[in-house]
Amino acid sequence: MLHFGALEAGGTKMVCAIGNENGQILERVSIPTETPEKTMPALIDFFKDKGLAAIGIGCFGPVDLDKNSKTYGFITSTPKLSWKNYPIVAEFEKTLGIPVGFDTDVNAAALGEAVWGCTKTVKNSIYITVGTGVGVGVIIDGKPYHGMIHPEGGHIFISRRKDDPMEQGICPYHATCLEGLASGPAIEKRWGVKGAALSDRKEVWELEAYYLGQAICTYIMTLSPERIILGGGVMHQQQLLPMVRREVQKQMCGYVQGKGMDNLDEYIVPISLNDNQGAMGCIKLAMDAWKEKGEAQ
Amino acid sequence: MLHFGALEAGGTKMVCAIGNENGQILERVSIPTETPEKTMPALIDFFKDKGLAAIGIGCFGPVDLDKNSKTYGFITSTPKLSWKNYPIVAEFEKTLGIPVGFDTDVNAAALGEAVWGCTKTVKNSIYITVGTGVGVGVIIDGKPYHGMIHPEGGHIFISRRKDDPMEQGICPYHATCLEGLASGPAIEKRWGVKGAALSDRKEVWELEAYYLGQAICTYIMTLSPERIILGGGVMHQQQLLPMVRREVQKQMCGYVQGKGMDNLDEYIVPISLNDNQGAMGCIKLAMDAWKEKGEAQ
């Protein structure tokens, strides 16, 4: 069976994995994200000499996903300055000499779930990660969706609840976007300690659910997904997901009816792949790149 | 050349047209929308005996677009009670005996522009109509997008501007959704007269542009369209579109960069088909239904 490489390239750490065509992860290591000069050799070291057919990268962004663009495969305007305008795809192609699949980190996670996880029975789904940032991966007709650039659903504007103790969100771009009000660092800024230490503070999670519910209503009314997955560190708070479902029900006010809306327990769901969804999605990106290369030859 | 029927089924009027495979509209009449008992015979009368290959319907909604559903082709939970749960597709199939294409009114308009108008050079686009209601048609990979039900982009939540003289929106479902704050009737409620009589009141259009700009930023961050079309009666105010572009630029704060965002004059555009985009989209729906029927036989 062929083996494929998977790189979940995050702003804090790089998760490198090897997997097979069934999405099984056979090996997995984590390397801190420093500068390209330091980090890239460590990544190459892990993947080289493993007889890989291809590698797939799910990358922090924004990234250029347009294959007709001169900067395809670049990390573009990231605030992590040493990676700004870095041609990560070309570097791997050059040093490993194998096909490289490429997409955003959240699209890769959405794809992993769509191929092997809880969204494999539907064609159109979204994957929301709520952690250091908030990101939304979008699967349409079974494939990661890009459009003009790629969705940036974590930055949609939402209405601040009037009794929010924090006057405005922490996003440097937008006063009241979802990431600025509901990411892990936003929770910590608002309450003075990390969310992990706030599990028994009901008001913390009521407010969080209010914001996530509001955003999910917007995703339903724009992207009309057949299923919605919630992942990321903040969702490790087990009490949060049922509260989010109740907020969606409440804020939608019955406007969108039928199908998923009639059974939110099956419509808004947790991750199903034990935090391997990102790496597994990268494996699928690698498989697609390998297949595309074969077809082109 | 084959002839196709087009029905733009609206809550106020039914626009019936005949067109050809080039999207040319050869004949066009408008019939008031009353009850199905009164209106349907008038529609059938127009379309029958015209030798049509198929008919396409772009319908007010919500509608059931799922071909695997028992209520496919029904108008579902509309507030126009006489049309609630009305099987409009089956009625036309039965009485005309030809294939019937079916989609939402806004998806049909988006499709007309995507096939023959200003979005024919891109794969992914949206069409926003701002009139009696606000609707968003979504084209992905050249085809109308449905997902779970269909996008209902007019009802996304937006933040009310603090100095808005209207305390809350007019939508019966949501206190501050786009339709409730920015539709034609919302403008009339807020200022006491119809928008058409307010052309020279700068504050009216600044507020309208603020809301539309806010919503468009959300569409960009969720649907990532390659081009955005603004149509509908409210957009007849020529001063509004440039103001909307400025608001998008301002509210995005440089977060999404490149491509369309670098040239908003070509990214956010007016309709290009002289208010025939809906009928022309219906012609395309009819053509697709005819082709599908042929392939099935």
C-alpha cells in the first residue's frame, strides 16, 4: 500500500505524519514552528527517505490556493513575518521531488472528516475550529471550497452582547469579529484566566455559546451546510456544544426549518477523528496530488 | 431553434417569458400573484400551445429543491398562505407535459448573469437583490448552489448602527437581520417615505451602504465569491453602489487582500442584463431540465 506524508502547518507547531490510502496514521511527530530556516530542515528530515508517493499540506494562512497564480503555494500576508510570502509548496516539491497537495489548515480538517469521519455521508459541510484562532473549513460537493481566495469564516462580524465585560474583541483587524470575541485568547482576555480554568463558570460558556450560535446561524444562511462540525481546543469544554445548539435554535427563531434544523444533535456535531482529522485531510490532499500527477503524465 | 418558458414567480407578480437557447427573451408578460386558484390558470394559459421544449421556474420561497424529497418542487413555509405547501413544479409538469427546471428566484437571477451576463467569466459568484426583501443567489462552480436547503443570505444578522433612528429591524423573525434593516420596506419604515423619494438625503444612503457593506464583508468571508452583483429596486439609487464599495473597503480593514479586493469597481458590480437576468436564468433552468430529461431517456 502506498504511503503519503501529511503536514499540518500551524502557527505554533508543525504536525508531521505518515499515513496510507485508508487514512490510517502510522507515525506522527510535532515540531515547533520557528523560522523557515530552522523549521524547514527539520520537516524535510522527517519526510525524506520514507518512500512517500506524495505529501499534503494543510497550512495556516492566508495562503494562495490559485493554481494559475504566480504565488500559488505561498503563505501570503501572515502576521508571522518570517513565513510571509514563503513558497512552502515549491520548497517541498524541490527538496522531496514528489507531488505536493495544498490547502488551508481548516479545509484539510474539514476534508479529513468528509472523507473518513462524521461528514462522509453528506456532500456539503463545514468544520469550525475554535482555539487560538477561529477558522472555518468549507466542503462543497465533497471538495474543499476556495472561491476567490478561501473562506475566512472566523472573521465574520457578530454583534457584541451588551453585557459582555470586554468592550471590544481582540482581533487587530475588526472590533467585533467572531475570532476577536470567541477565540481562546479572547476568553482569557475577558475573564483574566484561560478557559481551561473556567469550566464551572456558567456565564463564561453562556456568552461563548451566544457568539458561536450567532455565527453558526450566519453560516447556515450563507453556506447552507448539511452538517456542521465544531472542533478546536475551546470545544474541549464538554458543556459548550449543547449550549451552542440551544443558541442556534433560539437565534434562528424558526426561520430556516426542516432537515438538519429539526435535529440539531445530529446537525451540529463534535469532531469524530480524535484530532487526527487535520492529518487525515492532508493525507487525502496528498492522494489527490498523486492522482493528478499520474493523470497529467 | 428550441423555445423555452421562463417563470419568475414572485410574491407580488409572476413574470412569464419565452426565450431561446441564446437567452434571448422573445416575449414577456407580467401577471399579479393572487391565489393559486386564480393565478395558475392564467400562467398555464400563457405557456400552453407555444411549442416549448421545457420551462424553468425561479420561485419565491422558501422552496424544496431536494430532488430526493417527497416535497421537491413545493413552495414550503412561505408567509403567503395560499401558496404554502403548493406543488408548483408538479402542477406545471402535469398541465404542460414538459420538463420543469426549478430553483429560487435569486439563484435564477444569479444564474442568468453567470451564463450570459457579468459573471460569465468567473466560476463562483453571488447575486444580491435588495428590494421588497433581500435575497442572495449563490453560484458555485457555475451552478446554483443549494446545500442543505438553499442559502438565505438576506437574513444574516448584522450589527445595528447605534445612531439608526429605527430601534430594530422589520423582519418578523430577527431583530437585526439584513432584510429587516436594509430592504425597501425597512427604509420606508425608518424614514416615513419610500426610498425613491429620498434620493437627495445623504444620511439615508450612508446608513444603507453601512448595512450592505457589512453584509457583503460577511459574504466575502463565508462564500468567497469571485464577483458580487447588486440588483433589486433599492439599487436603482445610482449613488448607492459606490458608497457600498467604500463601506466594504472600510469595514474589511485590509483583512482579505488581493484579487477582487484590489479593484472593488470590478468586484462589486451592478446587474448587466437590464432586469432580464431572472427570466434568462429561468431559461437556463429550462434548458438544463430539457437536457437532463433527454439524457435520462
